Amino acid sequence: TPTIGVLALQGDVAEHLRVLDGLGVRAVPVLRPEELDAVQGLVVPGGESTTMSKLAVRYELMEPLRKHVHEGLPVYGTCAGMIMLADRVLDGIEGQQTIGGIDMTVRRNAFGRQTESFEAPVRIEGIGDEPVEAVFIRAPWVESTGADVRALGQVVHGERAGRIVAVRQGSLLATSFHPELTGDARIHRLFVDMVKGQA
Ligand code: GLN
């Protein structure tokens, strides 16, 4: 049974721990470099990427996170966590740092402000035909991707149709939305399979 960490600096840590628990893996919060060394996969939750980034530096986790990503640790980022995995950020704060690893440019708060949070069906490659009812909260979208990045999901309807909201590059997975808030564990299951080397 793999141990999967949830980066616990800030954000919706408990929700991810609960979903992972339900999938039968060992799920643990990660706040220190030694704890990071002990996991086989990591979730970077939703929250506020600017705050998370500053805390990662303060807790001396930013460099260890980059090292582990570089060495191939499977990581799944949701929303702010997607921003943390992006190599480039638009509409960030000045000097905003990320862990990086996915060769993509994301735009922060791309869909609008908190009051414009919304749900929309998104079809995700690799988890079956039934669309995910995706919850977007001040979400980023993926503005552009490098050649090694696979778009796994796009918004289906409306003026944002076609916007990329789920991507994978090697062992890194990211979604603009929050499956940990919906009771649909299929994307977490995909990630667990990635950690097990089965996806
Ligand atoms: N807007 C937030 C950020 O920039 C992300 C919001 C979220 O994670 N729900 O980090």
C-alpha cells in the first residue's frame, strides 16, 4: 500500500486526505522535508497559491519539492496546486514562485472572482466516459502547453468551451477544479494508479 502525502501548508488538506483514505492508501499530511521523503506520491491541494508558495519557502520545502518532482515523484495538484506545478504563471503576484515541473503556462483566477465560482461537466481522458461535475473556485486555466504535456480535459459548454482544465506530464497530474469536494473519486483513483505505476 503506497503512502500518499498531502502538502499541508495551506488549503483544503483534510478533504484530500479523506478521499485518499477512502481509496485504501495511507494518506498523511506533509509539512516537513523528512515527511516528504517518506511518501510515494503527493497531492498539492487547492487554496491560495501565493500564500502556499510563501509558506513553502518559509518551511524550507520549496527546494525539496522541486528536487522530488525532478526525480519523478508523482504529484497531483488541484487548483492552487495546479498553479504550483506550472512552470509559468500569468496574473500571479510579483515574483510568485512555483514548484514547477509541468511545461505549461497557467492563468490565475482566469474564470473570474469568488462569486463567479461555478460547476461544469468536464470529460476527462482515462477515467471513463461519464463527465466529472467539476467545481471551479477562482480557478486557473491552462493557457498554453509544451509538447510533452497532454491535455486530459477541457470545458465542454459555454464561452469557456475548449479551455484546458486538466493535464498530465509524466508523473505529474493537475486539474483546475476540485474533485475532492464532490465525492467523485475517479481522478484521485487515476492518481493512485499513477503512484502504483499502473497508469
Ligand atoms: N485563485 C487561487 C490561487 O491563485 C486558487 C483558488 C483555489 O485553489 N480554489 O491560488
